[in-house]
Amino acid sequence: MKFLLNLIERCPDGTIKYRNPFSGTECWYTPGRRHRPVHTEGTSVPQLLKKVDVEGYCTFCPKNYFYTTPEKSRVINIENFLQIQRMLTANQIFAQPALFRRISNLFEIISIDYWKKNYSYSLTSQQIKMKENYLSSELGREHVRSLLEHITRRSSQQKARIEDSALYELADGFFGGAHDLILPQFHFRPDAVTDHDLYSTGEMTAFEHHIYTVLTIDALSDIYEQNRFVRFAGVYTNWRRDAGATLEHLHRQILGLDFWGYSIGRCVRQVSANPEVFNDYVNYLKNQHNLAICENDYAVAVADIGQPFSTVAVFSKSSGCRPFEHTHREVEGFSEILLSIHAALGSGEACNEEWYYPPRDSDCFFPWFVLIKWRKNRHAGIEGTTRLYIDTYRPEEIRDMMIDRLHLLRTSGKFNSLLIGKNGIREKRSLKYNSKKSS
């Protein structure tokens, strides 16, 4: 277990150096750094929501379905029975409100042209059917036309109308792209009073967050199925503008890539050298350094070390390594732990959520895990040349803060089934990802 050596170094002056074995980054906690003066822009004055159209506040809100791309799928509630609907026409979109929607990103990071021109990619029969179904109505064609003309105006300032003859091919990105968004219905909390009372992940009920996660996994699996050139699809959330969000309406993003990425590649190399590396690491954080936050039979959350920002890591205990290889109950249990961390963090804090799991073209097994990064500190400029990051909170402080908040949430009847802090299961090999290899 050489990789566990020198991950934490404590200096006589109080500086603590943390190194993450998977990302390769190093983060220092330096005494007194958090007391430096930080100048921030003034925040806006809260506006009473009685003066605001809460269902049409932003592009992602329910009244503005036609400002976003055609839906690939949605979750609706029919007499307390949830259903995933696919291939809706433009005439059906407003028939019933969607609890969650899956749409393509209007401004893709990797466009459909990337896949077409570099891989000779073409839409699958299912995607073609979805496109033809949507464009079969005048309302559908006008919806797609308005979006394409909006993109054209943004990129070239041209105002020419897109004719039907060009519409069919130009619409491919909306139905066959590999960059999707998962949107909840609400922009604001149900009990919101002002426009600062945003609906964050932590505001969801356990049931809502489970459905949010299920639809995300469904979209993730579908991207792999529809585009065989995608080697890894990243799943991430940037909550609040300080974390990179353009709109402060909660959304998850799924982005198909033709490469693994640096961090995933390092995970594969680490687990190739030592198949139990993740169990060793979780045991190191949880049992040797007492950084456990909460746990159930399906996942464990710990304060992580050596990350660019204060981070909580949630590791799945399942023998399934990819999200779509988990059972329904395993996804539900993992979702509960993930939700508890967001709820403890609070809706006012900017954060990123990042999903990690084995690429589909890798024969190495490691657990599905999610990093929740608290965007509290600002980088100073030294990080690019040194890969050194400075944090103003120690992992022990993050652990204590999260545990205290979870206990507070428990007083209101939430997360009663979780094992919090030292009450967790003391098991050295709690992650079962490697059981697939030996079976």
C-alpha cells in the first residue's frame, strides 16, 4: 500500500499538506489563510416572489419549454404513478407538467458536427424516428426553427430564416447529440418567499432526488447506446454562478467524450496496479483518519483530501461499477447519501458534483463515486504551474460541519436511517466493486 504513504504531512508551523492519490493534486491547509480580506461583489436585494413569475423566471422554467430544445424524455406523475415519457411531440409538451426533463444542451460543448466529421457518425434509427416525429407538426418545426435561428444570430448576427429544406439536417444536434441536461421542474423552493430561495439538490425530498438520479442514469445509458464512439460520458452539476452555472435553475449535465480524461485514466492505472486500492483508500480516510460523515448499506460519504476545493466523496458499495449496473435499491440508497450531503451543505453554497466510474471500454473495475466540491475558496494563481491548491478548511472541519448539520436535519425527521459519523460500519472491505472480477 505504498500509494497511502505521505498522503498527509503535518508541519511544525501548523501547515498540513494533503495529496490525493487518484487526481495527483496537492492541497495545503495554511493557518490564518481564511482570515484574509476577501472582496466580493455586492449581492442583489431579495425580491418578493409575489412580484415574480415563478413558472417563467428563466429559460429552464415550465412556462418556457419552447425556449429549450425538444425533450428526449421526461418524468411525469399520473395519479401517484411515475412514468418516463419519450418522443413527445411539440403539441404534447404542455399537456402535463414534467417533474424532470431531459433535453439536449442548446450550446453543446462537443457538437454533433464533431461526431459527424471526425467519426462519420449518423443518427440511429431511434433518433431519426424521434426527429421525424417532432418535425411532423408545424408547431414542432417552428420550435426547432426558432432555436436554430437563435443559435445563428448568436454566432454570426445573421437573421436569415431557415427554410424547411435545411431544417431537417440542422436539427440533428437536438436529437442525436451527446450533451444533455436533466432539469427539475422548480426554480424556487416550494416555500420560497424571495428570489434568493432557490431550489437546490438539497431541497429535494428523498423520492424526488431518487427520480432525478434515475433519469440521469437512464440518459447516461442511452448516450452510450446511441453513440458507439463515446468512450466515457461525464456527469456533473455546477450549482450557482460561482461554480460555473449560466442559469441558477438546478440542472445536471451529461457529456459524451471520445477519451477517458486525466482523472479517470489515473483511477484505471491505480486499480490495475492494486485492485483493492479504493477499499484501502476509503479505509484510510474512514477508519485511520476518522473522516467518515455518513453511511448506509449502499454507500459511504467521507471528507476527501488533496482536492482543489473542500470535498466530500460518496462511494458506492455495490458490486456494480457503473451507475447503470446498479440495482434499483442500490441507486435509491446511493441517492439518499448523495442527497444528505447536498442538504447539509445548503442551497446557498456554490458547489460542483462530479461522477466517476469505469469507462465502458475499460476492463478494470472501480466503484462509482461522486465528488461534491464546495466552491468556497478562490484560487490564487499559483495552481497552474505547481498543481498546488490552498484550502482554508481542514477535512476534519468539513467532517464536523457536515455531521453537525446532518444531526440538525435529523431533528426535523430527515435521514433517520443513516449512520452518522463514528456510528458507521467499521468494515475494511466495504466496497464490493472487485467482487465482479473474482466471480
